[in-house]
Amino acid sequence: MLIGEVARQSGVSARMLRHYESLGLVRPTGRTGAGYREYSSEDLRLIFQVESLRSLGLSLRDVQRALDDPAFTPSGLVADLISQTRRRIAGELELLTRLRRIGAAEPADWADVLQIVALLRALGSASAGRRLRAALSSVDEAPVPVGALVEAALNETDPNVAGALRWALAQSGDDGLALLADGLGAPVAEVRERAVRAIAEIPTANGTALLQDALANPDIAVRRCAALTLGPRGVAEAVPTLVDMVVEEANDVDAADALSALASDPALAEQIATTLVERLAHGPVGSSVRRRLAQALADIPGRTAARALVDLAQDDDRAVALTATYILQVRADSP
């Protein structure tokens, strides 16, 4: 077969076939009387072998080694090719994500595109200062796609930058909630906590609903953060978690404040007082727990809370009794 026919059958251009010949990969078996290259069926088979190895990502040099060296083993080379392919795919996926984010921002012109790219790069900078400036400018300048803000917020370790990113996300309203909801199920605890803290700063009905769902999250840190936010929003479902926090001395002062905010509703005040009293009556309760429960009852109005404080004023532990007595006095002096 002449080179043109080989090119048609193999799909390899005549130019590439000549290149293979110059490298010594595939040499035509003979020449015609007119001096044209003439390939045999064995030559064609070898061409297909070369193309098959190239399709795996092997360089021409590695292809030649594989074909010429009987002792050549593919395992190490294949492992390297797998690593290279993974890196290439990761790079392509990163590029795809970047392009999607730019498209989601709906830039008006190339100046907007360049500004968005600059902000995205700044959000991924190793400098906390640059990340902070990017987060703060993401609202007023070319808008950064919400997906990029969520990703940055879920991975940010610097507290100042994290706060700025949560603020930026709050300005976007509900746009980032779906992605933040995914963060609540992340395998890394720190990511889950960053997600719920970001949701807590979005003061919308959908944000509140997502926090209510988070009260059932398997991660106790997520449940506690959600409850602390839901208390001031008047969500009664937060009461059991808040009471547990008081008992377990986990942000107990903040939890007591959240219970106090909920108790502004008279119906909830009675529910909260009853729950706190039940914890006092539930088996042996240490003196430090009784003291914290007394402090939590301080701002809960109603008879149930008052009766519980009277009982605590007679507590065997002097610190508990004094705490309850002081609270009763303050309540009595209050208008």
C-alpha cells in the first residue's frame, strides 16, 4: 500500500507517517520502482499499535520504548499517566467552574469579565489581606458569583476574612442557601460549622427554615449554632437544644439569652420554664448545673419560673441558694 492509502485506512496523516519514519517508529517495508513508500500489512498493524498507545497519553518516545524493549514494563508508566490525567482533569474542572461562575455573573463586557476574574483570584490568594479586600469589595464592585463566595466561606480559616465572606453572602439573600445547605452535610466538621454560621447571618424566611432543619443535624455544633440563631427569631423548636446547652455549659450564657428572647412570648415563657424545671427534677443534677438553670430562669417570666427559683433559694448548695435568692430579689424590684 502507498502512503495515501495507508493514511486513509489508519486515519494518520501522511505527514505524521513521515514523522514516524524519521523517528524510526514505523518504516515502510519497501519502495516502488518509482521510489514511493510502500507499506505492508505488518506495517499497518504497527501503525495501529502506535496510535493505540498514543491514545493512552504516551509520548512518542515512550511508545518507541514500549515497542522496542521487550523488558519494558507498563505498570510504572501507566501509574504516572493516571496521575497526570487526574491533574489535567482537575485543572479542566477548575476552569469549567471558573467559566460557569463568570457566566452566572452575567458580565456586560470584557471589563466586567476581567474584574470578576481578578476578584476570584483574590479570593483564592494566600494573603488573608487580599482575601479580605476581595470579600468586602465583592458587593460594590463587579459582583462575585455566589458559588465562589460560598466556596470561599466554607474553606476560610481566618476569622476576619470568614466574617467578611458571611457578610457578603448575607447581601445576596437566598441565592447561596442551596449551596450552604450542601455544606451542612460536608464530611469535615469545620466546613459544617462554617456553613451553619453563614446561614445564620441570612435573615430571610428561607434561611430560618433551613436553620430549623439544622436542629436535627447529626453534628451537635451545627444544632447549637442553629438554636442560638433561632431563639431571637422566635422559633420555639430551638428550646430543647438551648436548654441542653445551659445544662451542658456549652455557650450557656448565650443560650440563656436566646431563651430569654423566646420568653417574650408568654406562651413560650411557660414552655421554657417548664422545660427548665423538668431538667431540675430529672435525676441527680449537680450544683453547677442547678446554678446555671437558676440563672437561665432569671429572665423567664411567669409563676412556674418564680416557683422554681423559690425552691432553688432553699438549695443545699450555698452558691445555688444565693444565686436564686438574688434573682428573686431583682425580679421583685423590677416594675
